[in-house]
Amino acid sequence: MALKSSRYRKVGPASLSQRAEPRHKVAISCASLERKGNMSIAATLLDISIYGCRFEVDAVLKEGEKVVVTVNEHEPVNATLIWQKTKQAGCRFVDALDTEVLRSLTISA
């Protein structure tokens, strides 16, 4: 049986960034998202890590929607939309991004 004092212990605020890998700020306007049915949407990549990215897009997307992210001349990356708020959205890559690809995107930004 737990002590009454431990049942209601205060919890501090969460850290602003609890990601395992840091996100790198970029501003790449040569990005696009491809939705189911091969519908391509222009997007601006705002930040990226090996596990996901945040972008600006003028479209309404659904959480859990499967998309393909393409940036510049790099290979398309399969991802799942995690959130969208106003014109920004975030997605998680199905497979971790190759570190060389990440490096080339962050150096060119």
C-alpha cells in the first residue's frame, strides 16, 4: 500500500523538448508532401531530426495520415502526420533518416 503523501506528490513541468534527438532549424521551401492518391502539396520544411520534421503547409491534414515527404533532390521519405496546428504540422518518419541526408539538409539551410 502506498503512502498517502506519495499518491499526490507534485510533478514538475515537462521539458519543452523531450525528444531523443535534437531538431535542426532549417528553411527549405523546396519540399512537398504526397498524400494518398498521389496528391502533392507544396510545403516549407522548418525543422528536422532523424526521426521527424515540422513544416508549414497550406492544407488541412489529419492526424495519423500517411504522407511521403520529399525535400530537394533527396529520396522520398515515408512518414505519419502526428499533429497540425494552423499552417504548421509535424510528422514522424517511418524509418529513421540517414545521418548523411540530415547533414546535407542542415548544411544547405
